[in-house]
Amino acid sequence: MVTPEQQMQFMLALRNRGVTDTRILKAMESVPRHLFVQGHFQPRAYEDMALPIRCGQTISQPSVVGKMTLALEVGPRHKVLEIGTGSGYQAAILSRLARRVYTVERHRPLARQATRAFEALKLVNVTVITGDGSRGLPDQAPFDRILLTAAAEDPPANLLAQLRVGGIMVLPVGQTDTVQSLIKVEKTENGLNYTELEPVRFVPLVEGVAHEPL
């Protein structure tokens, strides 16, 4: 459980790092991050740092989650696609802001764990799919917003094709895990507008579904 002091320090750290949008702050305050962190890392859930989770993945630094959500400009009528469910924390934040969230995870244990967390929080507008996130969800396209929590060398063309005109995609881009930039892509009638936001570090976007014991 989080103490009032931890929660206050958590929110203060978000504001100090540039997450000042009231809707996003309320969403992040309402989602208990400790539900998405396991084991001996759980006491550090309200520190502004990335933490290891299962399957060699991480739960992102809260301030990065906040900044990515800010860049995505999510509205209450939006349908959002997230590639890389991970712990489920980012999708839980998005669920507080959007009409519907679809999140795709290639690791079955993570997808199951995230689903349990969403059920515990009674989040009814999040759908978890175990699958190849690099392919997106063409059957549910177009999406108003698309968020990648894994780094691609370039914004994937097939995912951009699933983005509605007027939509926004936010993703880390980089060829290595040490040199990456967070990119905002806006899809207009006349093409794509790119904005480079800040340096980040994410796991790479990997094709296929991971083969792991059930």
C-alpha cells in the first residue's frame, strides 16, 4: 500500500519533471502503481524510476509514462492502441483518459498478469491481446491514438496505416538501446508531421509472440 507521504512525493516528482496536465495527474494519482510491481521491488513502486518486471521487461519510469501520455493528447472519445502491455501500468493510465484501450503483449505471462491487475481495478474499457504487436490490430483500426512502449528503428508503416487522419502516434525510435528518442507523429491530410521530444531508453520492438511456458 502507498502512504500519503509517498503519494505526495510521487505527485510532486511528476510535476517537477514536467507532467502538469491536470487530467493526467488525476489519472496517475488514481492508479496504484504498486499493483503493477512484484516482489522486493514493490516498496520502490512510487519512486520515479523504471523497475524490472517478468520476462526481462521493465515498468517505465512514472515521469516518462506521464510525458508519453501528455504527448499522446488522449481525449475521452478516443480509441487507443498500445503496443507492449508490459506490466499494464501505462494502459491503466490510458483507460482513465480514453473511451477504449486495446493493448498488445507478446509475452503471455505479462498479458495474464496485466489482465488480473485490470480486473482488480475494475477497468472495463481495456482489452488485452496476446500477439505480435509489430502487426498492430488491423481488425480494430483505425485508431485515434497509438502508443509504442518498445523502440523501433523507424515508425512502423503498418502501424501508421492503422492511425486515423488527425491521429497521433508516440513512440521511442532508435537503433540501439542506448541511443533513442521519443517521437510524436501527427497524421494529417497532407502527410506526417514528426516532433522529437526527448532522449529515452526502452526495450526493442520485437516481432512475433514469445514462446514461454504457460
